[in-house]
Amino acid sequence: MAPRCSSACLLFLLLLGSSGFFQSYAVEVDVKDASNATCLYAKWMMKFLIKYETNSSDYRNTTLNLSSSLTHNGSVCGNDTQAALLAVQFGEGHSWSVNFTKTNETYQGDFITFTYNTNDTAVFPDAKRKGPITIIVKDTMRPVQLNNVFVCHNTDSFEAENVTQIFWNVTVQAFVQNGTIGKKESRCRADIPTSAPTVPPTIANVTTASTTTLSPAPTTAPKPVENPDTGNYSLKSGNKTCLLATVGLQLNVSQDKPLLININPKTTVADGTCGNTTAILRLNDGNSTLIGFTFVVKNASGSVQKFYLKEVNVTLLNRLNGSVISNADNNNFSKWDAFLGSSYMCRKEQTLEINENLQIHTFNLWIQPFLVKADKFATAEDCSPEVGNFIVPIAVEAALGGLVVLVLMTYSVNAQVY
């Protein structure tokens, strides 16, 4: 019996807040089979952060929101032998879908497919590559008991191929039995309260400036009482570690008031990619702060090669509704450089200026984005004594050594004379 979506299908677009660039829509879809019984139900909110190349070969960040011209053609109920499919189309040639598979006891999301069309000049002005671009990511949704409805109010995100997909206020049930939405909920981990009250990770150790402060510049913001905790992060390629990072991170945000945010390593997960000449480390702090570090190798074809930090991207999300608070990128860095095969270390505080409204302060940094061996950092090049400072101790030691030799030679000559 072929599933269909009758005229009774629900598709509500609810505009949140006033008009603006970051407006968001809630989507509610009720897919029915040929007997007009609900077989797949979903209600959720989502948006997309996309980096694309322009004709001048630089990169821009843009936000793609759902629009009022949304349809859900191609959605499929699914059965024991066929996956269920939830598909929506919106805007100028953009589409998104997720398929669900089931066992005798559970169902879960399998793959998410997102296609964005860079011919949409309102979203992608001056895009170098034209036409539809499709990415596929693995859904990390845990198995849900059949007849249960999956609920996740907190923000979740997937990042792949210069696209961050952001979801929140999700309610979904695939393979609905007898046309009735389940009354029992299966909650995502982020929605489950802990046994003791905790401070949300993205606002821990936050200090705001007094209302009498005149300048909103990041440098005028007061410091938290404590520096951020140091986190240990790593990436693997296959079963081998390919990137190691140890760092404490603090964001300095200028909005209406200066705001300092300590990144909590206990709630931060790392992902990214490793390569021969480019490596990307992405940190996700409780799905409210997304930070990406891009490292490259300079003089890649030369005999002496060094790596350095080239780009940093930061996205701050509202934990309650997933709206973008701030999205900033700087791809003109030339910091944290060291010889390929070694690591870079800087125990003192450093500042990365992303733009005029956002800085990152780093503490206890130790990074090796290439050629990691045996899951251990290689010999570190330390920022504390700058290169010029090495010369002074060496020169002093050499002078003292020469003086000692001269004294010994003088003593020896005098001893022979007498």
C-alpha cells in the first residue's frame, strides 16, 4: 500500500520573534498513509551555517533559514523492509531529509541529506561555485523504543564540509503504530536533568561589566575570578591519533555589554579532519559554542616545513532556542607556528582576535596538528622565550665558557713559567 500525504497533512510555519536575518521557523509535518492514518510525525526547528568561496577566492559565512515556501514532497512512511523518509524542500532549490530504520523493538535516524543551492544569490552572493551542493552526515540519534516519541528541546548540531546544521525543539516519531502518536517520550541526553543542579557550561565563570562602563571593547571586560579549565582533545584517522590539543579557552564577547565565557572541557566534544597539509579541530561546548581551528603547512613542497594556525571560526548559539548570537571568522592568522613533526606550546595567556566584537583567550596551550606518533606530543617549540631571547643565554654561556678557557690557559702558562 503506497503511502501518500493527504490534504490533511499538517505543515505549520511559525515565525519566531520579529523580522530579521536570524528569523527561524518551526515545521510540523504529519505524514499519512493510504488509509489516512499517521505513519510519520515530526515537529522541529533548524537552520544552517554555511561557509562558501567567493569569486575573489576568499570565504564568507552565511545563514540559511527555513522559509515560508516549504513543502515536504517525497516523505515516505516506511515499513519492515523500507526505511521511512522525512523530506522537506524550501527556498530557492534547498532541501533536507532524514531517513529512519527500524528493528523489532526500536527505530532511529540513519542519514541526513542536505542540499543547498548557491544559485540563491540572496543567501550566497558572489558564490564562485554555482548550483546544488549535497552533503550527507550520519545521524547520531540513539535508538528509540517503537511507539515512543523522541523529544529534544536542547540544541544539537552536525558539522561537515563547511556546513553546520543546527536543530532544536525536536519532536519526532517514525513508524507510528495504528495512526496514534505515542504518549511516552524518549528524551535526548541534553534534556535529562542531572541529579544536582549545574551551571550551564557556556555561562560558567561569566562576569559582565558594570552599567557604568563606557567602552564595550573586549579588552575592557573584567576577568573571571578563575582562568578556564584546561581540556585535552584529540582526533583519530582510523585507529591512529592524528591531532593532539591541550588548551584552556575563554571567549571575550562584546555585545550590549562585554561578556566573558569560559569553555568547559567536561561538556566539550571534539571532531574535525586530519590531512597532510590541512587539519581542522572543531570544539562543541554543550551545543552552544562552536569553535573551529584550521591549521595548514606552509612551504609544503620545500625541504623545511612549518605548520601554523590560519583560521578560527566561532559560532555562539542561544541554548534555549538555537538562534545565532554571534558568528565570526578570521582566516588571516599566522600564529602557533612550529616545525612539522614537532608541537607548539604556550603556557602563558594568548589572545586571538576574531573580529572587533570577539576574542579568544588561550591558556596552557599545547598543540600538534600533524605527524602525531604513539599518541604523544613531539618535542615542543615554546612561545615563552621568543627566538631572540634564546640568543642571549647562549651568547652569555659562550662568553663565560670562553672566559673560563682563557683563565685556564693563562693559569697554565703562568704555571709553566714559574
